[in-house]
Amino acid sequence: MTVNCRISIDNRPDANDAVFQAVPRIGESLSLSVDGSPQDLRVSRVVNVPGGTLDGAAIIVEVTTNIL
């Protein structure tokens, strides 16, 4: 089973879709392709949207490039 998520990076207005085997957890590190290059990101917030968003994803994952 896979989970479709919308990924918001550093609160930018644009968001990307990603498919995961499980919902990412807060504090977890992810490596995603951003503008064609891989980038290490940290999950800062996970939001479950009842009924999904206009684009269909029911889970929004906010990530940051600021990895401590």
C-alpha cells in the first residue's frame, strides 16, 4: 500500500506530489529531487486533511531544508 502526499518545502507557495510506503514522521529525514537535484530535507509537520485537498492528496507533509 502506498500513501500519496503533497510536499511543501519551507512554506513555498508551490507544492509537489510524492508517494511513500508509509506517512513520513516529524523529524524524519527525506531525500527528494527538487528542481532536478537531490536534496536532504527534514519533516517539520504532517497534516491530515479530511476529505483531501483540491488536488486529491489527504496528507500534506511540510519539510525544511534547515537540518540541524
